[in-house]
Amino acid sequence: MIIEFTLHQLLPNVFADTGIEKGSSDVWQVDLTFQRGQSYLVEASSGRGKTSLCMFLYGLRTDYSGEIAVTTTEGATCRLLDMNLDELRQRSLAMMFQDNRLFPELTAVENCLLKNRLTNHLSEQEIRSKLMQLGLEAKLDVPCGLLSLGQQQRVAFVRMLCQPADFYLLDEPVSHLDDENIRLMSDMLQQAQSATGAGVILTSIGRELPYHYDHVLKL
């Protein structure tokens, strides 16, 4: 189990030449710890690297200087990149991508079940129930390629919940949602966090999920 991430002077390579002015970011080129059980809102203007941050923490990209360290319940601390990333992404890190990354030919339920088969975290009925709570009762068996962007975001959110997690990473998750679905999503995330004790790291460039954030960081 991951109990914290620690960022040591992290900086995306794309900023190596242009740089980030010292003191202008709460995340880049500082020492920063994300703790399990805490919720973090990372606010950023476009082009400041919010998606990069999520990808770095999820272990999908390594184009940065500095280091990301992970501390586990066993008291061990090591570099994120030295860990079994496939196992971490299956058991400890749940990600909602900005571009959703759904399989367009699969239905809403099938996209979630595909993830759930790796974890056996929810029953199919629980998955269907969560999708219906978000107003998708008429879209459960519709290919995701035929859904609106807002509907796809809701499917991607439920898919994220189809696994155990020490941290939920959400990259701009509500950009295409109306206020009611944003409220419903917030309630569901709060329930998941309360049940698991997970940390929440959410990025926003303006419209954000209303939530009980413990920390608000400027990127």
C-alpha cells in the first residue's frame, strides 16, 4: 500500500529551456508530499503541465528531471520507477484520463468490466448501478464511440472506481459535465475515498469538482 508520494525538485523536460520561475509553482522544482487520505486540487492554466503531473505519478511518462519517491506501509521508500508499475496501476493507482481512453467499440458496461476483470473489485450489478446513478441508464449497452463527451466522462469515472486504490488521480474530470452530474460525481468520489482511505489528486484549469479539498496547489 502506498502511503505517500514525495516529489523532489520535479520538472518536466519541456520546461528545461524555458524554465519555471522559482516560487511561481507549488509543484514544480520544489519538495512536495502527497499523502494518502488527503485530497488535493492542483489548479493550472493551460500549458503548465497538469496532464504531465498525472502521467508522471501514474508512471506512464518519465520525461522529467528530479525524482518521485514512494513510501509504502512497510516503511520502505524507493523511486517510483523502480517499483512494479503494472502492479501499482492494478492495485494502488486509479486514473481518470483527460481524454477518457475508452474503447469506442465497447459499451459503457463493457469498458468498465474490462477494467474490473483485472481487479474483481466490483460486481457487474454494482457497476451498472453506479452508471445509472450518473444518469446513464439508457446508455449502458451503447458503444462508447456513440456517446457524448460528457457521457464518456461519466463512464471513465466509473471505470476508475473499478479497482482498489491508494490514490485516485483525476485529470480535469468535469470539463463536459453539467452541475447536477458534477455534484453526483463528487458524492460518489467522497464515498469511495471515505471507504478506502485513499488520497485524491485532481487537476483543473478552471471548472473544478466541488469537494472537501485539504490542499489547493498552484501549478
